[in-house]
Amino acid sequence: MQHWDEIFPAIFFFAGLGVCAWFALFTSNALDVLSRQKWPSYMWPVEKDRFNWWFYFISGVLGMGFFGFGAVSLMMDIILAKPSRPAVPQSFTRMYVAQCFSNKIFILTPPFKPSQSATAAIAQPCSNSIAFDASTGKLAVASGAVFGKLSISIYNPPFSSASAPAIAFMPPGLRHPRQIAWDDLGDLWITDDLAAKVYEFRAPFSGSSKAIAENTHATQPVGLAFDIVNRIMFIADAGGARSCAATLCYVDVVPAPYTGAPVARIALGKNAPTALAVDQRSRLYVGFEHGALKGQIGVYLPPFFAGQTAAFTLHAGDAPMSLAFDSAQNLYAQLYSTGGVVRFDGPVTAPARPTTKFGCPMSARCVRKNWAGLAFGP
């Protein structure tokens, strides 16, 4: 129990239970008093004091009242309990594109066009990944793997060029954050390919937040995504050296609470994964930056199992470092070479190439490795 409105019914329940127990003890002994006209030595108050009879009577009434109120409140909490967060994500319409060398997160409003300019830009030192909480609309940014200090910043909506972090913290142990994502409970998870861990940071956050749990089953975790409806976490494992040189590459399928071993490992062979994304039909999208599938996006259909192969692939033309869906289920990919964005019109059901190439319209600094995150938010 974390809230007073949950704690008070329990206090009333047990307080009332205790008083009722005392009243029951009095009642049982009252019959003995009436029959023998003698108070037991352990009963207080003393014999023939009318006030004390009323004292016991009022105590019993109050005890039963407290007990009843607490019991009903607890039962209502159980019967009417609702998830604290919606099962279906909000419909986010604006596109947020982070670019490292610009030190900005650009905000674009629909309809999106190749020649479009950003309507606003949030000042943010070189970020590595951005993600929005589907319930609250809060923005989380992991930064510092390339330049500056390793940090995690939380921004509250609404967003504009004046937005600043509501909270920023620098957790110990974080070495090279790759992809950040919110789970179904509003907690943050971050893949760290150098630490070989996926860290969990639990809300509410503060300037001193530290990882409270970790998943250590991946050799080199890079990509990360959640199916929040079915409560599944996907971890892209690059296998070492980001080229699957040490071991084969996989996508780990990990059910809630997300710290255990994967229930399935989707083998990717020597195709090194980058970003992951999940659509509204719980299909998994895997971007590749090395191997025969470099520059492509593999689409995997549930149920997921070891030995599974992609149902089909999308040809992005360059390594997709960040993937995101808009409210119409169009798929967007931010590319390695320029930080530019391409779109696949959705819903995606078959092999395809981008229907729209945005290039790098959000900034004049359209250079190699300028990608730093792509997401849709409020």
C-alpha cells in the first residue's frame, strides 16, 4: 500500500476488529456478572458503575462501526480495483526527432512533409534515445554516451522550445545507454551495451534515482521495446562488438516482471540488431545495422519462439537506429548515416520500401551519426 486512501480502510478495519474483540470479551463476561453478581478481577471498570456499562456499550458500537467501514472499504477496493494505467496507449500525433550534434529534440506537427521545418525544438545535450510514457505523456531522454555526462532526464508535457527537465539524474553504473523505454507500470528501462545490462528505474524519480533491478541475460543489449498490453519486454542482443562476432545475435522475449530469463530467444544469426518497436497488433520490428540484413527491418509475428524467422522485411536503405509508429500505424525509421527519417505507410503487411523520405529537414547539421532518437508524443 502506497497511498493513504488505501491505508486508512485497513487502519479502521483492524482498529474496529480490536475494539469488537474487547466488546465480545465484555459481553461474554457480562452474562457471568449477571448470574453471579461478581466482576472478574481482570475486568475494568469495577462493579455497579453505570457509566462504565455505557462505556462498554459505546466502545462496542464504535468498534463495530470502524470494523464495518474498514471491511466495506477494503472490499470495494478489491471489487472496484482498476489498473492504475490504461492498457491501450494514448494517441500521440507529434513527431519528436533528436539529433546529437544539434543538441536538440525537434518537434514536428502533422501532416508530415519532406520539406517541413520544426515548429519547436527542446534544448537537450546529445541524447542517445528518447521515449514517451503512453499513460502520462512524459518524455524520458538518455544522454551522454557520446558527449557530456551520462544522465537520464524526465520532461513533463506540454512540450515547447521552453521545455526543461523536471528531473535529471546520473545513475552510477550506467556506461553506454542505447535505448530507453517505459514499461506498463510507468517505470523506465535502459539497455547498456557496455555494462551488458538492462537497468530498471522505478517511478517516482528523483535527482538521486538509482537502478532498482536489472536483466543480465543478454551479452550485449542494444535495442529495447515493450508490448505493454501483453506485458512482454524485447531485448535486442548484438552478441558482442555490435557485429555478432563473439556470439550469434538474438532478440530475447522476457515476460513481466522483466528481470528473469527469456522464455524465447529469436535467433538473428550474424545480423546485428539496433532498434526495436512493437505495433498495436503486438508484432515485433527489428532494425539491422550489420550482416546480410543491414539497412533492413525484420517483422516478426506473435507468438514468438526460438528459431523464429522474420515474416518479411522492409528495406530502409540504411541502418535504422530508431523506430516508431504514429497513431495511424505508419512506421518511421531514423537512419544511421544522416539522422534523417523515412516512412513506411501502414499498416505494414508485406515487404516494402519507404513511401516517404524526409531526409534531414529539421536541422542544417545533417551529418553521419547524427541520429539520437525518434518517437511520437503529445
